[in-house]
Amino acid sequence: MFILGVLIAIGSAVAFAALGLATLFGGVRSTTEQIIPGFVPDRPGSAERTLTLVAVWVPVIVVTIFGVYTAYRIIEMVIQALA
């Protein structure tokens, strides 16, 4: 049962890390394919551009950090349990 718990914990760590990295990848694609090209026809001011990028990237960065940090903590827990 202990080994099964370790395997489940490692699987969840991989899932959390993948979720964080997929969010980062989605943020990059969204910015390069939709947001930046959308600035061209609309001609927004610099404040609006900045606020748009902040509104997109702050949640992306927060989710990425939480996902990768959670994966790190789970792996740390597994290592401590195995020691």
C-alpha cells in the first residue's frame, strides 16, 4: 500500500507540473496569436496595452507557480517518506 501511495503521489506531482506548464504555454500562445495581433487594428494606448497584458499574465504566472510549487512539495514529501 505504501508503494501505491508513493506512485499516486508521483503521478499527482506530474499532473500538477503539467497543468502549470500547460497554462504557461497557453498564455504564450494567447499573447502571440490573439492579444498582440489584436492591438494592431484597435490602436490602444500604452496604458490599455499594459493593463491587458497584466490581466492575462498575472493569473498565468500565479497558476504556473502554484502548479510547479505543489509538484515540488509533493515530490519532497515522497522523498521524506522514502527516507
